Amino acid sequence: QVQLVNSGGSLVQPGGSLRLSCAASGFTFSKKAMSWYRQAPGKERELVGSIGTLGIPSLQESVEDRFTISRDNDRNMLYLQMNNLKPEDTAVYYCTVLVSGSRHWGQGTLVTVSS
């Protein structure tokens, strides 16, 4: 029943901005911490950041100066705002949540940063 639907990925030029979305359903969204992960070609999936139930984001040091996470509990939506994008940000981005002891993942959305 838990469902996470990723969207917003695109081809973008270096230095550009993009906002990714995650539409959540099947659980009480406002009571769950949410996270973003990404997986670049040939690399392991890595944590980008998380946002708690109080709406305070926590980003990894590698992206904290350029990315931020927000949530809209009225719409059950999670967002990842990415600014000053670099080619090394190219990856499939996934949202995720832990519900009833199981981790659930969105299908992922591809972000390609290239000239």
C-alpha cells in the first residue's frame, strides 16, 4: 500500500537548478522522516539527506551548500531543491521512508548534468 512516486528529473546544464518531487501515499506522511538517496553510474547508492517530522532538513556535507530538502504535509509531498548543479551530481535520485519496519523506495528519477 505504501507508494512513493518520484518525478522532476531532467537534463540540465552545469550551474543550473532543478527541483525533484516525491508523492507519498499509503501511510501517515506527516509522522515519518523522509530521505533522499542517489546512485551515479558505476557507484553505490548514497545518502543525500533527510528531513524529520519537524521539517528540519539535514544534508550531507558534499551537497549541503547547494541542495535543500522540504516537505508539504498538506499534499503529502517531499522535495529536493538542487542549485548550482555539477556534472558529478548526475545520478538516479530516489526518495525513501521506513514504514512498519520495512524500507520503501520510489522508482527513481534521472538527473543528467551536462553541457
